[in-house]
Amino acid sequence: MQPEKLGFAERLSYGFGDMGTSLAYNMASGFLLFYYTNVVGLPAAAVGTVFLVARLLDAVIDALVGIAVDKTRTRWGRTRVYFLCTAVPYALVSVAVFHVPAWGQPAQLVYAFLTFKALGILMSCQAIPYTALMPMMTLDRSERLNLSGMRSIGTSVSVVLGAAAVMPLVAALGGGDQQRGFTLVAALFAAIGFACTMMLFRNCRERHHDHTSPDFAILPAVKEMLHNRAWLVVFASCLLYFARFGMMMAATAYFAIDVMGRPWMISIMLPAVAGMLLLSAFFAPAILARTGTRNGAVAALTIAAVLFAALPFVQGHVALFLALYIAGCLATSITITATFAMFAETVDYHEAKYGTRREGLLSAGISLSTKLGMALGTAGFAYVLGAFGYAPGHVTDAARQAIRWTYSGGSVVLLIAQTLVLMLWPAGRPGHPS
């Protein structure tokens, strides 16, 4: 069979489709805790509970969206219709999240929960079909690695905008009013995300379909998913990756300001995450094709764990600290490209084992692991702040030490755990995972 070759416009549109989905969410992940505590004035522990409860509810929401994708049959296909129908609501809610009214604190917490929960639901309605789309576009492994690389580029650009560019834009657009600045930046990102989602809808095509009946029994399908070893490995790996990512995104501003005493480091450390992801997107597919997806990811995680473990011991040498940090970010970035490709293989594995592909349901689980991981990382750090009595402008030594060791030590623990999980990736049939 001849290898499938996708056009550049389709690959590019698929890659930047990730930006349409994740740009607003990256801004929320990196700055919503800061916005709620330092701009709105909400207590950190209460905000952590808002994040955690909202994400726990996604266990039901994401499963329902995934099942809906598997049962959907429209003139636009099974996934693309979701991009068309959710683009406008997602843009509007992403602005509402960063526009908390000047109400009493209990009402503000309710508003924060409802808007953050709505953002998560709408993200599910985009992210799950988006992830399900790749195995429908091509069965060719090399093309999947190329699509994964393009998606990594889209992800990295969204992280640059959603992390490094936020505070400068807040200052520029807000004119000294942070509330106004955050709202305007959210509106700008909403417009960019909308354009990327429409490009995804217009240019990408579904070529390979699950031809089984859409009228399937739900509980047996969920049971099959939970017995798909390849899927379980990707689910756990994503959960651990994004728990670390969420923790670092939320903690970097506090770490740079309160531990290092160098606020300017924020503009290097947050962009480094995206910059290294962008850099790795160009060579990770070639590395993974040579080493095998799992082996390459395990090696990268091992290197990253060693580099992050060294960070607390070089904090007095800023240049060396940043060099090790950036190298660690580069190593972990390779694993994102690997994860995108591995998910597509979980669909093949499922089809070989059960005779049905279930792209939507399998994607729902991965979406849940991503959001739950981000929430656990962000909420966990918020709880650390609350436990050690963090107060803006009056930071105790105990709070500083808690931030310091959570930032590096927590990262190492999660990297080691992710490495162990990937070692369980099935080799060989069914589905030929690599």
C-alpha cells in the first residue's frame, strides 16, 4: 500500500488547530491563579478548590463528549462539526473567565467556578474531536509523526502567547489597570483562537472511519477502553506530564519573584517551555522514528529528571540555572510529540483487539487526563501556598522554601513516575505499537 501523503496546508492547519483549542486554556493555566489571587483578591485555597472540583467533573463531561463523537454522523464528518459549532461560544467564555465582576467574594467564587467550568466543557468539545481527528486523517506512521510535529509547533506557539506574552500585553493594553489588561488580552487571544479553529475546520479531512454502528452500548465500550493497555499507558503518561506542566506554569511567577528575587526570569522561563517545544518539533519526529516512540520518550524523560534534580543546587548561579532549566525543557518537549503519535497507535491497538476504533471515546480519556493533570498541578501548588500562609507582599521564609522545593522536587517526582509508566507500553501486536 502506498504511503499516504498529506498536503502542507492540511498539516499546517492541523498543527495550528491545537492553538485554537489551547491558547485560551494556556493563558488560564498560567495566569488564572495569579489573576484570581492578586487581581481579584480571592483566597488561594478556595481558588485551588475551584480548579480541582471543576476538573473532577470532567470525568463525566469528557466521556459524554467522546461518546457523542463516536455516535456523530454529519455532512461535515464526525469531528469537524464540533469545531464549527463551538468556535464562537469558546471565544466568548474565554473572555468571561478573565472578567470577574466587582461583587462580594462568595459571588465571585461562584462566578469563577461557573465560567471556568464552562471553559472546560467547551474545550472538551474542541479538544476531544481534535485528538480523534488525527487517526482519521491518515494510517501512515510517518505522516502521523509529521502531524504530531506540526501539533507540537501549534502547541508551542500557544504556550508562548499564553504564557510569555501575557504580562507584557496586560501592561500595554491595560495602561496600569490589570483587570482591564487581562480582559483585553483574553479577547485578543479569543480572536486568534477562533481563526485557527476555522482554519482547522476548513482544511482538514477525515479519510478513515469506524464503520461499526453508532448505536453501540456505552458501558461495554468503556470497559473495552479500560482494558486497552496502550490507552492506559498514554492516559497515565499525559496525566503525569500535565500535572507537572500545570504546576510549573502556575508556580513560575511565584518562583521567579519570591524565591529567586528576579522577576525578569519569568520572561525567560515561561517562553523556554514553548521555545523548546517549538525547537523539538523540527527534530523529534526524526529521533523518534529512529529510536522508537517509547524508547525515545523514556530516554528524554530520564535526562530531564537528572537536569531538574540539579536545579536547587545551582540557584546561586543564574546563568547555569537557566541553562539546565532550558535543557530540561527541551528534553521533556520531545515526549509531547511522542505522546501525540502514541495516541493514534492506541486507536489501531483498540481496533486490532476489539474490531472497532472508538476514536472519540479514546480521545475523551486523553482529554480528561490532560485537564485533570493541569488541575491537579495547579490546585496542588495553590494548596501549598495556602498551607504555608502565602500572602502577596508578605512572603515568609517558610513559604519561599515551600515554593522552591515544590518547583524542582515535584517536577523530578513526576518525571520519574512518567518514565516508569511509559516502560509499560505494549510491544508488538495487537496494533503494532512501537
